Amino acid sequence: MKYVKLFQLALKYLWRYKRRYLFLFLALSFGFTIVTLITSFKDDMYENVYKSAQDHYAGDIVVAGFDRDSANHFHLSRHEIETVYASLKNIGINPIHTVERTHFGDKGILYYNGTAVRLKYVIGVDWDNEASYFNSLDYQSPLDVSAADGDSIVLSRPVAELLGARQGDSLILEIDTRHGQKNTGVFIVKGIMYDSSIFGYYKAYVSRVTLNRLLLHDDNDAYMVGIYLADRQGAEHKRLLLHNELSGHIPVGPLIKDRDELAKEMNKGSWEGIIAFVISLSVYLSEISDLLGAINIITYFLYGMMLLIILVSAAVTYRLLLHERAREMGTMQAIGFHEEDLRLVLIIETFALVCVSIAAGFMLTFFLSSLVSFIPFSWFPGFEIFLKNGKLRSLYLPKTVLINMTAILGMMLIAVSVPAYRSLRSPLPRLLAGGDS
């Protein structure tokens, strides 16, 4: 009953001194808004980078094969592919989805109406198995994935614009076979996707079986097996388990840390036939890790500055407020309130103020983030990888939001505790005389 009365008293005082708390309320609301905007934009950028890489490389973990006997080098036979599936089962990894893709590399050339464009990625996919991915893309015209077949091709918009090709046009794709000879195939444009990110430029998707035949591989061969995990947080541990299991059955390369190390291993030429590498997305994304690190540094700097501003503002406000309320605190002690009771009242006031400020901050955050979402950032070269449909959006992760709220509350409790302790420890006559905090 005592604590209920103290809670009611704290709310009463908060309302009584609302004008004194107004500045602190505005500082808290604005500070929480900025902190939440910074972290939500950063989380969304990270998520977009990961999602783009996951779609492009097809999985959280990728088992990629390199064949010294093939001019293209990118190759896994059916034996290695089946070994991957068996190894996943043996170590208890149950992926939510697996895909098989064949890659040609960056020497594919598309011809249309006298115009040629060299592709960076020629990727063979199983249309049915990856229907959910292709249905999620944004196209110039609607794509019916169920109608895609062996002569279908899906282009990125930059390629289509350079060729002057439209949906329904026939193109000629030129590649090198596994023995180094030129080979060509005729494809019909079934879709033109809007993807101007670093993963989307100069890309074309065709049927995996068709691309295998052009490369003179068996129909069931591939370049990689992509493994989608239900919990990507444990990807590195599962990659280690899969690597160790595979190494007992087929030739496997060392665990790779970054793309430079992968390139060095591929160029060593210290193996014969096919060797498999177990690669996580962190390896593929190592080239932009410095940029992500810079974003992190900027984020933490701004985060720290806002918390410091909140701490200073709160400390000044409470120092003035407690000096003004000294007689009131002294009177309350004189009629029987303990020092701990009064300190608890101040803490409850602070907690209630933080809750109200956070609620107002959330409303302002949603408003400002909606405004930012209307600003196009596609003009910024290379920034598309951080965007979703060309827009910067907010991602409110429960863990991040909870950390923000805890940080704000922690700053406030520190700000009120020191002046409250000093003020309430003053002799009673001094408090009744107006205090000297």
C-alpha cells in the first residue's frame, strides 16, 4: 500500500511540475527519436545488404565447386551434390530450402539486333524450385514463372536497355564450353527485372539444365548448392560442421575468411579435378565490410552524442528542480517521510517521464521515417544495395528498440540519482531554508 501511495504521489508531482519538466520532455523525445532513427535505418541497411547477398548467392551457406578440368572452373558433379545433401543429414542441419545453380562467369555475351553486351553473371536456375524468389522481384512487365522453360531468359534492366530488348524478343547467348570452345543458344526474354544494385547489373538467368548443356556438363550437374537456414545467427558454426563432415568424403578446400583468400585458393592450382569450398555470406560480403564498419562507427558516434546530450540536459534540469523543491522535500522529511521514500518518488517521476517521452518519441520517429521513405536515394552510386525498392526504410528490431529504451532510462536514472542523493542528504534545517544543492 505504501508503494502505491508513493507511485500516486510521484505522478502528482510530475503533473505539478510539468512546466519544469517540459524542456527535459522535449529533449528526451527528440533524443529518443534520433537514436531510434539511427539504429532503425542502420538495421534496415544491414538487412537489405544481407537479403540482396542471400538472393544473389542463393543461401546463407554455399557449397561451391571448382574444377581444374573445366575451362570455366565452376563445377560440381552429381556425386559431390548428393554428398552435400547426405552430409547435411548426417550432422542434423535441416535447411528451410536448398537450391542448385550453375554459373558461367563473366565472359557470357548477349546479342540482339546487331548489339552485343558482355554479362557479369550468367546463372542457371531451376525455375520451379526458385519460383518464390523470382515472384518476389520487381519486373518491367509481369513474369509468369510457371511458364518459364528451357529457352527462357530473365535479364536485369541495364542489360535490356543496352540491348534495346523487350519482353518476348529472341536473344543469342554466347558462352565457352567446359573445353574452351564457343557455344551459343537462342533464348526468349520472359522478364526484365528492376535491380540496379551491385548484384543486379549485367545479370541474366536461364534454365540450369540448358546452361549445363551449353557448357557440355551433365544435366544434373551444378556449380553450387545454396543452403537457406532457419536461424542465420548460427551460420558460421554450421558452416564449420558441414566443412568437417564433407572433408571426410570429397576433396574440400580450407575454411575461407574473405574473398581475397578465396581468390588465392582458387588460383593456387594445387588440386586436380573438383574441389568444394564451404562458404558463408560473410565471406562474400567481406569486400563491403569496411563500408559497413564505417557506418557502424558513425552510428555509434551519433548514438553516444545523443545520449550525452540527454544526460547533460537531465542533470541540469534535476539540479535546478531539486533546488526549487528543497523546502518541499524538507517538509516531507519533517512529517515522517524517509530519505529512501523521497528518492523513490523522484525515480518514479523519472520513469514516468521517460515512458511518456518514449511514447512521443515513437510517434515522431514513425512520422520522420515515413518522410525519409519518400526520398529517392537511387541517384547515389552503389547505395542501392542498402535500399529496398530504391527507398531507405526503417527496421524496428525488438532487441534494438529495447536497448535504446534501456539506454535512455539508464541515462535518466544516472542524471537524477546524483543530484537527488546530494540534495536529500543535506541537513533538514538547510532543506527547510531552501536547500543548497
